[in-house]
Amino acid sequence: MEFAWTDDQRAYRERVRGALEELLPADWDSHYVPQGYGSADQIAFSRTFCPQLAERDLLVRHWPEQWGGRSADPWEQFILAEEMKWRGEPRGPQYMNVNWLGPTLMKYGTPRQQAEHLGRIARGEVIWCQGYSEPGAGTDLAALQTRAQKVEGGYVVNGQKIWTSYAGKADFCFLLARTGADRKAISIFLVPMDSAGIEVKPFPGLVSEGHLNEMFFTDLFVPDSARVGEEGKAWDIITYALSFERVGIPRYHVGRKLLDRAIARLAAEGRGDDQIIKARVGRIHAKFEAARLLTYVVVDERARQAPPSVNGNISRIAASEACTDLTHFLMEYLPDILAGGDAILREFHRGNIAATIAAGTYELQLNLIARGALDLPKG
């Protein structure tokens, strides 16, 4: 399969790069990037940056025209994602809005929900968070215990979420809650974060600011109109959204560029000709190339409007392994990244810790591959 870029795609990439050069402030790399795209400063910046991208017709070009896009093919979406990720993701949390929240609402949302939310996302005006994981329900998402009890006109929600990125600054939450006794009797609700009954508590950790939050729901009222899809039938919607999330962040692209950055540092220190280092670099480079091509297989499937497949899980595993190998390499040969040094390399290391867990752990991805690609039994 040939994945060479067309002249139009190369021109589009240059257009994206030009917009980044124009719109990013002089202190972007020194001030914003080291904080991470979940930080308060980056989220605030995204509220200015994303509308400017939208004005330049760069934010949601891959969306259908009826929702503010240009019906561009998924390749443009990934060109944009590659360039944004390499510059530290100046879209902040809004990368999530345009990559999978918006498309999920296009497919499963009611006309009222689409009218309320898609325009805001397309204009770059809104921050979302995802209320998925709980202290006892992460990898096993169907074990979640946050409950939405049916009452007149809606639901009353009680429970807790954890690891919720961007929760402290988000305008809305894509909230999962149990609405029945069956294991997968789960519903999705679109909840304003300023609603009475929501409490957000950040807690510190190794990953960047803004990514570790607990959310507590106490008698939170959510109207019927906020539910996405049928009551208790959200599993297919969740699976659909996760299929976009698992390949929505081009870690292979930023990892490959950071490998070049690490090589340059090692060469400057006189270690560039070390044969062991060269061998390690060669293996990591090969893994990133495999991850890139496997991801492009998934993009090609989307361009052909094929249904989501296990290839998304395979590409996720390939990218995770390549990034993990790079972080181990950095820790062995450039350990100063955690104590100062290169802020971009340091943030990549910190972010990769979360990347092996988010959207389903490494082990969960392997289980899905075992069943979906190898047809192996459970257990």
C-alpha cells in the first residue's frame, strides 16, 4: 500500500505549519509546552487559538459541511494532528472535541444535542472532559458504579470519577453512569460542569498538570434531553468513541521527532558513534515506522468509510511499545530529562505513562486483538 503524500496534502501541511508559526507566541516552547496541554495556561490559550484555527478553516475540515467542516478526508485530519502534537498540542483539550466527541454526537446525538454542541466545538469555543474511569472501574469500564436514578423529567446522579483530564476547566462532561442492573446497562449524559452537585478535586502526580482529577456527583440532576442514545444502551456508543480515541493522537509522529532530538543531544555530547546506542536507536526507529504505517492503515479504513476494526487496537499497541522503548532509552542515556534539561523530552516521558492506560490499558488492547484478530477464546 502506498502512503506517499500528494501535492495537495503537502501543501496543506505547509499551511498548517504556517498557521502555527503565525499564531503561537514567542514563549510557547519555553512557557506553555513544559506545563502540558492540560494545564490552566494551555487550556486558556486554546480558547483563543482554536477560534483562530476555525477562522482559517483548519479546525474541523474533516467534519461534514453541514456541521461546519469541508468534508475533507481523514488524511487531512491526521496531518493536522501530527503538526499540532509536535508543537505541544496548542489546541489543548479541544483536540478531543474535534477528533471523537464531535463525530460521536454526529452519529448518536439527537438533533437538539447536535444543534447545542457541534457549532460550539466547530468554532473552538468549548472545553470537554470525559467521565469514564472510577476507582474500581478503569480497564473494566463495565464495572462502573456511578448511578443515574430515573426520576420525573430526568435522572439523579451519584458517584465518583477519577483520572478525569481537564475536569477543573471544562465546560461540559461526557458522563457515563449506570442506569440498570445488567453489567453493560450504561447510559451517556452531556452534563454542564457548572451544574449543582458536581465537585472537582485535582491531585498531584507524575503526569502533567490538569490530567489528574477526581469528580464527585451528589444528587446531580440531569434532564432526559441530556442522555445520548437509548437508556442503558450506550456500550456501542462508547466503543465507537474509543475507536477514534485510540488512534486520535499521533504519538508515532512526535516520538520519531523526539528520537531525532535525543540523537542530536547524544551526538553533541560525543556519544553519537556508540554502537550500542546506534543499535537501540535503530530498533526504536523501526518500531515508530511500524506504528506510523499501522496507524495509516486505520486512516485508510476511515477514508474508505470501513467500520472500525481491530487494526485500531494493533496500531495503539505498536505506538505504545515504540514510545515506551523511547522513554526507557531516554532514562538510560539522558536521565536529566526529569530534572530539568529538555522540557519537550520530559513532557513526552510523563505523557507516555498515561498513554499506556488511557482509552484502555495495554493489556486490554492485547485482549481485544486476541479476540478480534486471532479469534482466541476468553479466559
